[in-house]
Amino acid sequence: MRHLSRWALSLLMIWTAGAAAQSGSDIYGLLKQHKFAEAETAARAELATRPNDCSILTLLGLSERGQSKFEDAFRSFQNANQSCPKNLASLEGAAEIAYSRHMPEADGLLKRVIELQPGNAAAHAMLGAVEAREGDCEASVTNYAMASGQISRSVLALRQYAGCLVTLGRMKETVEPLTQLLALQDSGVNRRMLARAQSDSGDREAAITTLDPLLHADPPDDAALLLRARIAEADNKTPEAVTWLRQAIQLAPKNVENYLYFAEISFAHGSYQVGIDLLNTGLQQLPDSPRLLLARGVLRAQLDQMDAALTDFEAAHRLDPKLSLAEDAMGVLFSQKHDMSAARAVFREKLKGQPNDALLQYLYAESLSEGSAEDDKSLGEAIVAAKRSVELEPSYQPARDLLCVLLLRHGDLKEVLEQANEALKRDPYDEAALYQELQAERRLKQTDRLPDLVARLQAAKSHNQVAVTKFVLSDGAGAKEP
């Protein structure tokens, strides 16, 4: 690649300091003619007598950049920066290379450029991209907002900007960049993203209009059909939602999300058996889907089919031990709609024959924990069961997180710290473990550790939110940097 980037070319017009010298003008002329090798030779000849001349060092960096000698160019720009810390041309040159090469210096260099030139939209756009990569969405959206004109032509920047706004829950603000993104790249994923933002912002009519081309394509887009079902349900049009959803299932019988949303609607409206019947159809297509088994177990639990529900939970756990039963299933199983004592009795009976089943021990501990706040005996039993679960399966995070909660209730603060540390070794972004560790340290009056734990908890929340956002926006391959 024997050319300069658009931003690098602009440097030729702002290096000014020393440009009036004849030698500098000669090098400048060679660069304008794209005679990079000759420009490099001329620059080095000048540096032999003026090694710290930041203007010539900047021109040397540009000549090396034009020959794709990125490491050499970066070094030359940085040498110029040392001689002239406020030389905007060399700062921009170093920042542009650091950004394009994903170098750690990019963040600091871009901030220095912005200090010298606050209105530099290109620098704001690049810094927004760097911060989005690092998961700092608050800072990223601030910088992207300062570069709205610059990023309106960049698919990747618009996706990152929108993704961070989604992460921060600022859905209404997401509509504008997603509208621009769709104008640049009319694809199924971009239409669905915009429609989702419009719907979540309350403008469901606009969302339907955005989805319309996908719904009437031949064949229709099954993900758009699922989203259309969600919009109908949000409008309290459940029969219409079911119609759209059945079309999606017919079109994509192996898409687990379609069955799961049907189960969600069934649960919300108390139509448990209808949901179970459709999940059975889904399990014929996807017999080893832990999420479908988990969903069926939830619905079976609502019909007091405890043995069948537990069988589904165990099967789901065998297929995917990391699947969060605590959040997705047990919150439903142990809701006020269910007889807690009956659930506990089922687990206790099962454990007589299967005492070394980590999942059963966890479920039993979870059932006991519901009443353990005032019942010391139940709390003690719950701790024993949770400890047995993590002994049998040390990597099972929900059980270890539950153990931290129970130990905190019991006042075993040092053991809370030990168990939380074990959980965080396996998953440094385990929010539950970080929160229990924070509470334990607070009770132990270890105030010097609290700011760090608060920062880590906030970082974990941000990381986990970003991970979800990246998954949602994952099929935007082929986008280029701003």
C-alpha cells in the first residue's frame, strides 16, 4: 500500500513549523508527488545535521507512513512529539497509526490531540472507537456525539455508537445512528436493530414500517417475524403475536429463540400446557437443547409436575452446567405460585438416592434458602447442601454464588471472601460474587478495599452488558473503522 490515509494527507497541510525552510519545502513537494522513498532519503539527510527538528521528523514519519513502514513512522512521530510536545501534526500522525494498529498508546495520543484541538472530529471518532473496544461506553458515546458528522459515513462507528447507547439503556438516542446505519447498509440485521430500538423507544408503528420489507420478503426473515411477534405482544395483541411466532417457527424450526419466546408468552398468560406442547415440538427438532429443557421444566413446575420438572432441569444441567438455573428456572419454580415445602420434599427425597448429584444439592440449598433468613436450622442445612454442591462440581458458579449469599447471612464473613475469590478465579466478571465480597468487606470494616471492589463491580456490570450488546450486534461483519 503506497499511499497515505486521508488524515495523514491532511497532516501535510498543518505541519507548518519549519515548512518555510527550503529543505522542508523540498521534502513536502516529494510527499505531495507520493515519492515517499525519495522524501525519506531527503528527510534523513536533513536530520543528520538537525536530529531534533520536529518538522523534519514529522515529514520523515509521513514518508515512512506512505511506504507502510508503520513502526518506523510511529517512532519518528513520537521522536517529534518529544522535541515538540504541542506539535499537532506529529501527534496526529502517531495517534492515527496507534489507532489503526490497535496500539495501547492510541488512547493517550488521541486525548492529547483533542486537548490541542477540541473540535477535531476525526480524533473524537477514533477515541470513541478505542473506548468502545475497551468497554467504556460512557466515554465512547460522549466522543462519538462530538463526531456526529464524521461517523455518519462509517458503518462500524455507527454500530459501536448504537451498541454503547443500547448498553447504557439510552434507546431513544439509538434510533438516529441506527437510521444512518441502515441508510449506509440496508441489511436484515440493521433493519432489525433499528426496529428493536424504535419499538423499545415506544414508536412501535415506526418499528413495524422498518420491519415490513423483511416480513414480506420471499421467504420472510424469521428473526424479523420473531421481533414482529414481540411488538404485537407489547401492544397486548397476543393472538397476533402467536400468529407471527408460529410463522417464524414454521420457517425456522431449529431456531431455539422462537420456541423460548412462545414459552415466555405461555407463562405470562398461564397457558402452561400449550407452552409445553410447543416445546415438545421444539425438542423433536433440537433434542439436546438445554435451554428448551429448562423452559419446559419451568412450565411443568407451574403445573406441579415436580418430578418431570426436575428431570428437565437435570438434563439441562448435564448438557450445559453453566446454564443459569438460579436466574432462569429457580426464580420461577420458587415463586409464590408454588408450594415451597412440596418442592423441598421432592429434592430431599431425590437426594436419598443421589447424594452425589451436584445439581440436586444446589436445588435443595436454593429451596431451603427461601426460608433461611429467619430459620437457623434451614440456613445451616442450606449451607451444607451448597458446600456439597461445590465440592462435587467446583466450577458450578450458581452454587458457589449461592454459598456466598448463605455464608453472608450466617455471618461467616471470612469464608464469604474465600468462596467469592474462588468464584472470581473462574469468572472475574461474576457480579454476584463481587457483590457478596463487597458486603463482607464492609461488615469487616475493611474500608480501604471498598473503592476497588465498587469499581470492579461497576466494571463487571459494564463488561457483562457490553458482552450482551456485542452478541446482539454480532452479525455486522465487514464494517470498517471510521
